[in-house]
Amino acid sequence: MRRLFFVFLLALLSGSAFAERIKDLTHIAGVRDNQLVGYGLVVGLDGSGDQTSQTPFTVQSIKNMLQQFGITIPPGTNPQLKNVAAVAVHATLPAFAKVGQTIDVTVSSIGNAKSLRGGSLLMTPLKGADGRIYAIAQGDLLVSGLNASGSDGSSVTVNIPSVGSIPNGATVERMVRNPFLSGDVITLNLNRSDFTTANRLARAINETVGSGIARPLDAVSIEVNAPRDPAQRVAFASMVENIVVTPGEAAARVIINSRTGTVVIGDKVKILPAAVSHGSLVVTISEDTQVSQPGAFSSGTTAVTAQSDVDVTQEGDRMFLIDSGITLQDVVDAVNRVGATPADLVSILQALKGVGALRAELIVI
């Protein structure tokens, strides 16, 4: 009989919970990464670029680029460029990135290029959500994918050859302002909203730095008074983010991944008394082929006939009792004892939730 294996996420009691640094629980409001994107051309490909008859924007981009260098292509000319590919370039601009620093970029084909291996990205402006240019990307691509094809039409593809990267391939040209050095306060936002954690965090800061320094605003934000001098504010933020706080206990949840059968059960999940009966019918259909021979000296012919046997059985006793005061381990043992599969467990937990016996939020993903 199959046994169901569980993955547990145990939220420990507050007395024995793990303490964490504030820097691991929060982030400073307004201090974040920014996404950049651009359009460019990769050149130098070994015949694996865009088929220009199907990607006219690649030819248009080449013509526009050549015009900037004083080269005009005669009207009606349609260059067949097999070593050029139109690409989308994206990158993440970190908080506090300064002009002249470099960041990594990812280059992805947007046409029908077979591979970007061996190509070089030409100068590509990277823009933010406001349409302003924040970085310029250029360089040789690193492509981990490989594509090879034979004359008979057979081909082999390893990984994704139409995507590459350029480490330190973009230079920052513009800074993004953030509110870290503005005003008299900094605001810490919890990564996971919780009133208990917000209150404990403000109390820990006040106990370490001084009374009245920190004030919880809601379940996410804690406002902290900070010095206006940049050097003092950096030192103050460094001290605050290393304060150790015991976060609040997570809400009682049961999370089920219906595709993989993974079940995550929190330690605060409670089960009220209930009786569960779970069984199923097993239908077995078998096909048997029989050969019918005619009698001697008869004019009959040999015939092949199919015979089906249908057997319906019901599995054994699958009822178990969930009593009051049950622990999480008792639930695990009971479900394992009846040999429930992942699909069976989903049905049992949903039924318990339906009758009000499962005191937890049931999340199926």
C-alpha cells in the first residue's frame, strides 16, 4: 500500500522561535531595484540569424543604423542578412547604482534566429518605465545553448540557443533617486505583513536605540526617526538592520500543490473531532481472445471472438476517527495508515474544511 509523504513547514512557538535580523525581515521603503529594457541588434552570427523575409523589422533596423553612418541603401533593396538578429535586451538596475558602474544584461531573440552563439550586441540604450535611458549595453554574448542540424533535416538542440547574457555588459548612465536620504524618517516595510512582527520590531528598535524612535504604522510599515546627515544615517541604518527580532507566528495554513502532491501543514493547524470514511471502487476490465474452429468436413470458417471480463471490487475499511486534542503528527499517521494518495488527501482535507473540522486556511495551488 502506498504511503503518502508529507513536507512540513513548522512555525515554532514564540518561546522557541528563531530570532532574525531586521535586514532579513524588512526592506527600506523606496530603496529597490528598477527594470530596464531595450531593443538592439546582434551581429556576427554564423548564418543562424533572422530570416529577413519573415522579420522585416530586422532589415528596417539595419537600414536605420546604416543611415546614421552615412550609408544609404537604394530603394527597393531587401538585404538578405543571415548573420544579424533583432533582440530584446533587459537588465536590473540595483538601488544606489552610480554612473559608470556596470550591470549584467540578458539578450533574447525576438525574431526567428536559430542561435545567438558567437554574436555581438551593438550599442543598445536601456530605458526605464519612464522612457528615459539609464544604461547603455554592448558586448560579446555568452550563450549556453547549442543548435546543430544535418542536411537530411535532423537537428539537435541543447538548452536555449536563442538567449544569451553579457556579464557587466551595460554601463549605467543615469542614477535613480530614492527617498533614503530625504526627510527625518526612514520607513521599514515587512516582507510579510504581520501586526505582531511589526509591533515587536518597533519595540526592539526602541529598546536598542531609544524610546519613541520607532512607531508601527500598520501590519507592514514601521516608521523610524533617523539623522539627516548622510554618514550618520548610513551608520544608523546599519545598526538598525542588525537588531535581532523574534517574528510573529505564521497563520494556520495548509498548502496543497495539486500537481505534485506536496502538502505543507503549519504547526498551528487545529483539527476538531470528526470521523472520516474514504473508500473507492476498483473496476478491472480484461480482454481475452478466443478462436472458434468449425467441425470436421463442415463448410464453416475459423472465427476469432473477443470476450471481456469486468470485475468490480471495493477496497477495505478506510474509516478513521479524528478525536479532540489531536496533534499534527496524529493526522499524518492516520492518513498514512489508510494509504491515502495525494489526490485522496486533497479530498479529505477539503471535506474537513467543509464541515468546519479543519481550523486553518486551505490553499490549493
